[in-house]
Amino acid sequence: MPNTPADLKYTDTHEWVRIEADGTLTVGITDFAQEQLGDIVFLELPHAGRQVKTGEAIAIVESTKAACDLYSPGTGEIIAPNTDAAGSPESVNSDAYAAWLFKIKLAAGATTDHLISADVYLARQ
């Protein structure tokens, strides 16, 4: 059973989201996703300053098995890509929840109401 922390939110496309105290979103891929992908060898992350919309493909994870898109869980601006993770993509396999991939500052009026709980995410696997 993949690790799925109850204090995070999730998307149907296997991103985890931590809503920080200041309202920014810290985003990564779930333990389930990294298990399915296998050995991650490359991360293409969005640049700081990029404007993104909920559901937009904004990053790529490549493994020895496949390449897949990552989708924005919110509308706003990328404020930080995790360059450490990009430099060591295997860190996502080691601990998917420590190796966040990017942070988003939500636009005015943007919500996270569409994100799902750990229980719902697990039920959909």
C-alpha cells in the first residue's frame, strides 16, 4: 500500500498538494505515482514567474518506463521550482513527499475546492 499522508490534498492525476499557512501550494507526485513510474531519471519543472491554470500540463516526469505530464492543481503563479529535485530526480523515488517539485501562489479568487482527501484518493486507485 503506497504511503498517502492524510494531512495533504490530492488530484486524480496523482499530484499531492500541501496548502501552506500563507496559502501557497507545495506540489509533488504521490508515492503511488512514483511506484507506477519506476526509476525517475529526469524532471522538467516550470520556471518561477510562469502563470498557470488549474488542470494545465506544466511539468514532465520521465522514468525508465514512461514520461508523464504533471498538472497544475491551482490557478496562479509558479513561485519556485525545486532545483534540488531536478538535479537529483531519483530523490522522488526515495521520498515522494519530501521531494516537492514546485510551489504556486494562487491567483486572487482561485480555490482548491476541487482537491481531494487522502481517503478519496486511495479509494480511486
